[in-house]
Amino acid sequence: MAAAQAVPSSRRRFRSMEFVIGLLFAGTMTLAVLFSGFLFPDGGESMDLMARLVPPFTDPAHILGTDPLGRDVLARVVVGGRISLMVGVLSVLGAVVVGTLVGLVAGYYRGVAEVFLMRFADVQLALPFILLAIMFLAILGTGIDKIIFFMIVAQWVQYARLVRGSVLALRDREFILSARAIGVGNGRIIFHHILPNVLGPIVILMTLNVATNILLESSLTFLGLGVDPLIPSWGGMLADGRTYLQSAWWVSVFPGLAIMVTVLGLNLLGDWLRDLLDPLGQTNK
Amino acid sequence: MAGFILKRLLQAIFVILAVTLIVSFAIRLSGDPAIMLTGAGSVTEKDLENIRQALGLNRPFLVQYLEFLSGIARGDFGRSFMGGTPVSLLISKALPSTLLLAFASLAVSIAISVPLGVYAAVKRGKWPDQVIRVLSLVGLSFPNFWLAIMMVLFFSITLGLLPPSGMEGPESFIMPALTMAIILTATNVRLVRTSMLETLSQQYIMVARSKGLRDRVVLYKHALRNSAIPLVTYIGLQFGSLIGGIVIVERVFNWPGMGTLAFDAISARDYPVLQGSITVLALFIVLINLVVDIAYGLIDPRIRTE
Amino acid sequence: MRISRTFKALGLAAAVALAPLMASSAQAAGTVTVALAIDAGSWDPIDTFIVDWASVGNNIYDGLTSRGPDMKLKPGLATSWEFLDDNARIRFKLRENVKFHNGEPFNAAAVKFTFDRLLGEEGKKGPQQSNYNAIDRVEVVDDNTVDFVMKQPDPVLLTKLAGYGAMIVPPQYIKEKGDEYFNTHPVGTGPFKFVSYDPKVNITLEANADHWGGAPKIDKVVYRMIAEANTQVAELQAGRIDIATLVPFGLAPTIEKAQNLSLVSITGPTAVALRLNTKNGITKDVNVRKALIMGVDRDAIIKAVLLGHAKPIASFQSELSFGYDPSLKPVPFDLAKAKQMLQQAGVQPGAPLKIDFRGNDATFREVAQAAAGFFQALGLKPTVQPYESPVLLNDIIPNGKTGEAWHNSWGGWTFDYDNTAYLMYHSGEKWNPYDNDPKLNALLEKQRTVYDVKEREKILQEVGRYVADQAMEIPLYNQNTLYGVNKRLKNFDPPSDRRFRFTDVTVE
């Protein structure tokens, strides 16, 4: 029974296993999505009411079959990744920028900014997330921009707390103190000395949150608050296909697999990054 | 220490006040319950005005909000706009259902993740560790509504084993709790594994081993007990996100809980029910965080100064 | 029934050992279980408008008139009626020897109490009063005769007396127990008596053997609240409910295929249209609107998306509706001509067309996309925007914030085109955010004062033709009501408006 001290070579191999599978899954899906315009110039929108619900692997023109409106499932699965990845990536980028800035300021200067941040975070943690989303989208109306905006509002606090915590741990460390002693400005200290040191945990959280947000988009669609159903999206296909699970499984199983492969890939990469960058486990999520 | 507890208590009260204010305000922006109540009928503005009057909605927001607050202080959450049932009655029926489901989910998740996490830690770096970690992440990679529907199709329709929805006997807990648990398990396996690895590398475990205690005894009696503290803390904190995520699972399984109550209240713009249910949920989350915080403060004095 | 109780008494462990887990609480002989999407919250007739209320209320209460599955008006608690004083007074003869479930006698005083309550302060708080505002007061003539004195004529009054707010309630009981208690412990004269109510979970009724219409043949009706369509159908497949009321068209084949189930598809009152924005965008031009109507292949949509469970319509009403004009035919699909008309109207290719719809309507989600497909074929750039229903109904439509087209699905429980047309086309109405057409206003106002059936029908048909001529909407289809029903139910003849009555139903 090998306990604490594992053989280094097997550890490395294990890490690279996670990395390889993660990269393979997330990478393949991302590439397919990026080239979807080239692969499927019609954007998966061509409709043929006479060829609805063609089963998969029966018609070479529709390898993965067609949906209830006679649209090609393969094309929609590939093109559908655009919305899902866009929502996932943009929302996370937005949250990172806002959250990191606030976290840096709060952690470095402390004072009012910090009190405000911490109380705001408390309030947000006490509000049930999905209910907040429904109310929010009810007031603003639905749309990709609003869904992204909402995710930013809901998630920036995570980054802010994370960054603040790291800054608190760093601000009294030797190298910061000496930088300050030789007259380095606050802005420079924050961006040149502190920020690089908190990057690791942020990247991990980002990877995991892209995955979370892809799933979230599909949940919102399930509740009827998703984006324009004409534009293919994994969440939308999954939610709409649920009525057909018993009669035409392929309509929702393939987008489901696409989500799973992508999200699993991202989660594996996130996990791998965590082992690499954050062995102390600050980013338990 | 008393100062620390007082400070945390004041913060908790602030959070609750902020939550009530946000919810009361936001829901009032999102639509007129009088129109919801009359549906698609042939109503005139005067009819609507009458209904608003009866519901007390034509008074200033601040008056309505303060009335809601003073109601809470008296334990009175008002009455549902739909049918006039006291909100406290609706909550007293829904809250136990949700809490039971939440506890069941946590229990299932712990039952799955502790052995898996321990095993993964023991087999660190070997293939069982890899398989466990990858598999636990697979559970995290499905939207939960989809997982729930698939389970219903398999267990209820194909096999005819479990009831597809509702809360009746113990058997109706299986699928909803499993759906929630699968999502929690990914995190918990990781947590157990990490803290086990930490404990296993500590001196006294080595000593215990060198004394020739059997591995299993060492693992479960010594190591696991010491990993339990961070685990329990984290699970306490998980409770909040668990309740948030429960909305969708409750909907698919038609679970008569707080998520269903609040969701229906949003759809009907039933202000009192929504305000009441979200406030109670928030109270729960804040309370658990408070307890965890204070417990931590007792264990680790450094946190108090933060 | 008794057997099942014994099972429960034996405890769950025994039930588990004896039967598959899910059968433990399945229906006993003589019980019908119905799934409803929404819990009305109060079972008082004046508190609600929700269809799901009526699925229950129609078994607890009786109205003065009643309406069967064939949608024909029949005597209810009134055995006959006559119009007096130039229609300003309607005299009802009441059924004798009828008792409420609590033993209280039904008589003229109960009718007066019911309507005083509906039209007075208590009714003001709810949504039902506005349906009955044409009534001035009810006068007791003798114990078994009442007069309705009208403020203004209401041609559909007799229909309205068969539904919702006009259900007769027990005066003594309400006075003694109070309105609040009555909300959750309803008492009426109907074929089933209230037993228990668990909010958001279920409501249970039992047979009223003394009902004037004959004793029901089953012992019990249980209504379970299940909001998700998939869950309703799963429960139906598992044999735990007998009737699913929420059946999206996509699930129809699943029910049809199941051996123990049957799909009931009946012509109902629900009409579905894409209303058009006559004020802004390309739809401002009547010729463009006509081209759009012509460019959508509604037969194809009915066949492919609705699987044939719908009929094409030419105006915003079903053929069951009073005012339906059989001579008005739907505009036939002609893509080439529609394209040409758009060109002549000067519409640029790629012109935007936005369709707003209720995001939670699974069936219309597909219809909207199919319609958008046809608009795309016309060279337009369609988008479809899902909304949460309250937002669409409260804000987007009434405040004129819609796109070029919006989804409107209309039940019309009075089966009278007036109930649709007035609200849709008269200026100032909530459902008419854009138009103010004096000619249409005049027609709509006029028919409300006419009692002569033929004359009124003629005016309503004229309204239908005028609206079609102005192309104010794309009339899509008259949608069937779908139920999933367990085959063990016999003699179940469901009405299309979900107002079931389970008197004659038997179970195997």
C-alpha cells in the first residue's frame, strides 16, 4: 500500500494523463467549434419539415440524424458549441477582470473597499443562485448578453475573495515590504509583484467556471429563459430534446455528450492545473 | 471571543436585511401580480386597481417593505396572493421537504465519496486513483435536469422500480438525492483525498504504522477522523450552494420543497411567498455559515482577527 | 380501496416486500388520479381564473347552468329560465331538494348570497368579478325562483353562469367559518365532496352519493400538482396517475405507443396566432403582412410539428366559437407569390423580423422556429425571442414592446368570438397595443348591445373578415387539447376545456 510518498515518475505520468485526456477532449471540441463555420456554412439552421427525426447512422447526409424540425443534429451540435463556449468564456473573463480588480484593491488597501466587498459577498452567498437568475432575467429579459452579464454579476465575488485572500497573505511578505521600502509605487507593486503570484489559483477557478457556466446556460434554457432557439446551443438542444428522449433519443443525447466531453475536458484540465499550481488547495471548489 | 461572535451576528443581521431588501425590491420591478391574478381575462384598469388595493400594493414601497420586516419579527410572513394561504404555513410544509432532501443528498454523497476518497488517497498515483478522480468529474459534467430525466426513464419507466416524482415514502428520495449527490461527490472525493493525503503524511500515522497496526485500522480510526474536521466544515458551507441547486431537481421530481415554492412564486409574482421563502432560505444559509465561522473562530484564533 | 389501506397499515417494509416499490401508493379500485400543472391555492370560485381550478371546481360545485363535454349549455342548478323586460331581467327556476355537502339547503337565498358576494367587496379582491359586471343584482322571487337584473346586456351571460365565479356557494357555511377557511375547505353542491388539501401537493375529493345528477361511480378523485410535462407523462407511464393534462405535442407519440395508455386529442377552443405589429417595422405595411401570412405553410407546421393535432384557421378563433365564419378560408401557402409581394412592397432582403413568445411553451417553441424557417425562405432575417410568461403578458405586449410578431394563444372559455375579438382589436385593450381602428371599434361595441343571436353572429363574422382583410395577425391553427389517459378509465368523455366531471367515469 503506497501512501504519502508516491513514486515521482508515476505522479508525473498521472498528471500528464489528466492533462492529455483533458486537452484532447476540450481541445477537440474547441477546434471543431472554431471551424464550425467552415464545416457547416449554413450554421445548422437549414430546416426540412419533411425530414424530421431521421434516426442517426441511417442517412449519410445526416450522420447523427435530424431534430424535430428536420435540422441536421451533427451540424447543430458542432455549431451549438459556439454559444456555449462563448457564454462560458466571456462570462468568466468578465468575472475575472472585475473580481481581480476589486480583490486586489480590497486586499491591498483594505478599509471601506474591503468591508464593502466582504459584506456584498456574504449577501450574494445567501441568495439562492437560480432563483436570483430567474428574477434577474425576468426583469431584464433574456438574451446572450444578459445571461453573460448575470453570470459575471453572480461570479465575480468568487475571484474577488480568492484574490483578496492571496493578497492578504502576500502584502506583509518580505519582498513586498522591501519593494515598498525602496519607493516602488502601489500600482506597480500590485501589478508587478502581487498579481503574478495570485495568477495560479485564478486560472484554476476560471477553467472550472467555464465548465460550470456551460452547464448553467443549459439549466436556464431548461427553465425557459435561454437564448434564441434558432441559434443552436447545447443547452437549448438538450432542453428542447427532453420531450423526445423516449421517441428520438439522438436529439438530446448528442448535445449532451458534447457538453459532457467539453466540460469533462475542462474539469480535467482544471484539476491538473490545480495540482500543478496550487498544491495547497486554496481553490477548493 | 464575545466581541467576535457579536460582530459576526451583526454581520449576519445585515446580510438578512440586505437579502430581504433586494428580493422585495427586485420582485416589484418584475411585474404586476394583479395582472397575473386576472390572467387573460377582460379586466379594466379599475378592476386591477381594486385587486391591488386588496393586496395592499398601491402603498409606497417603503411602507410595504417595513410591514414585511415587522411581520418577520413577529413570525408572520403574510399571506399568499394566490388563495390567501399564510406563507408561514406553506414554508412550514416545504422547508422540511427541502431539508430532508438536502440531508439525504449530503448523506449519499458522503457515503460515496469517503470510501472513494480514502481509496484514491491510498492508491495515490495508481490507476484506481486516476479512475476515481476522472469518474467523479464525469458526474459534474452533466446538467442536472438531464441526469434527472435520464434516471427517471431508466429506473421508473424501463425498470419500473422507483416512483418518477413526488415525496411519498423513502423510495421517492432515491433519485432526487442521487442526482444532487453526484454533483457534490466530485468535490467531496477530492476533499477527502487531499485531507487524507495530508494526514497520512503526518508523524503519528507513520508511528501507528510502524507499530504494526493494520492498515485499515490506521486509515479509518486515525487518519479519517482527523480529516473529518475540514470535511464537515466544507460540507456546512456546501449547504448553501446545495439549496440553490435544488430548485431544478425539485422541479423535475415535483418535490414539494422550498425551490418549488419559490419558483412558483416568481412565476405568479406572488410577492409574500417569494419574499418569505427566500428570506428563510437565506436565514438558513447565513445561520450555517455563522455556526461554521464561530466554530472555526473557537478552534483557530487567528481567524478572529481577520 | 380497503385493501390498500391495510397495505399502508402494514407499513412500508411489507409493501416493499409484496410489490414493486412504486405500486405502494398506486390507485386503489375506484380512485381516479389526475395531474394538474398549477395549484390554484384557493378553492373559492371567486378567487381565481386558472383552468386547473376548474378541473377541480367543476366537480365540487354546480352553476345555475352547466356545460357538458359537447360544449352545449344545459340546465344546472336552474331547471329553466326566461328573459323578461326586454332582456333586462332573467328569471331562473331553481332545482328543488338540492343540498350542499354540509347539509345546508340550496335555495334562492344561496343564489343571492353567491352573487352578492361575487359582485360585492369580497369579489372585488379577486379576478372573477369583472366577468360578471353586467349583472346589477339578484332578487329573490320565492324560495325556488330568482331574478337576475341586468345593468347592461351580456349575450354570453348564460355561458358565464356555467363557469368559475358563478358557482353557487353555501351561505351559512361561509358566514360561520369565514372566507379564509372556505378557501381551503370548499363546500358546494357538486358530485364530489372535498376531503383534504395539501398545498402544492394534492387535493382529494370523494363521491357525493346524493348528487341531483346521480351518484358518481367512483369513490374518489385525487388531483396531484405536477408542473413539468415530462414528469406528468412519466407518472402516467408508471401507472401512478390516470390523466395527464399537460401533454406537449412532442410527447404525444410516446403516449400513443404505450400499451396501457391512450392519447385523447379533441378539438378545443384554443386558437394560436402570430399577432403582428401594425405600428413599427416591416409589418406596418398591410401588403407585407399579407405576404407573411401567405409565406407560412401552416399545413406543413400542423402536420410536422403538431402531428396533425390541430386545424388551420382563418381568424383568431376555433370552429366551436360563436361568430365562426365557415366561408372564411385560410390564405393558401404560396412562397413565390409571397416573395413577389414583399419585393413589391419594397422590403429589402435580410430585413429583420422578431418573434416574441412564451419561453415555457415547449410546443410553440418549435412552431416559432418552423415559422421563422419560412420567413427565412422569404429572404427575411428572423429571430425568435423567448420570454418568461409574466413578462410577455405584463410588459412586452401591453406596453407595445414586441417585435414584428408575437405569440398569442387564446383559450376563450366562453366559446364566443366577442371574448377574443373585443380584447384583441378594440383600442385601449391590454392585448391591443398598436391599433386604433374606428371601424373595428364601432363593430365591436355594437355587437355587445345586440341580443338577437343571428344579428350578433353576423356582426362578429364581419369583424373576423375585416381583421383578415387588414391582415392584423397570422392565424396559425386551432390546437387540439391533448390528454394522456390510462386505459383503465372507462366512460371518460373529457371536455376540451379541462373542466372534467367524473360522475359517469368507472375504473377497472
